[in-house]
Amino acid sequence: MDQGRCAGYGYQPGTDAFAKCMMTIDVAREKRDARDHPSDARMKALSIERNGDTRFPVCSAADMDNNLDTVNNAWYGPNCRQR
């Protein structure tokens, strides 16, 4: 699909310009994925920052996006707060 997109822009396969186009699309996808799917460390930090903020529910096993911090025995996730 990406190859077709770059070819649609007029780049010829096998050229440096085509490779650069493919790389640009890949980097943009990775940035978008990182933004849409926070890293595990970022989710943990967000959950801790939200402690005491009643706008967010307390993290639990009920949400499939949450993970268990086995060191602190606490759940964390992208849309909740630790205890």
C-alpha cells in the first residue's frame, strides 16, 4: 500500500526518492502509533500523576488496557488513576 502511495506521487521504485518517500511514510506511522498508544512507562506515569483526581476511575483489572505493576502491586492504565 505504501509502495503504491509513493508510486502515485510519481516516485520510481528503486530510486533514492522512492526510498525516502517510503521512509517518510513509515516514520509518520510510527509517530502516530506512539501518540495513539502510549508506552507502558508513560501509562504508569499518567496513572500516578492522576492520584486523587476524581475525574478518573481507580485503575483495576476490569479494563483490558490496564497493566499490573507487580513491584508496587498497583494497576495502571491510559484512562485511570492509581489508588
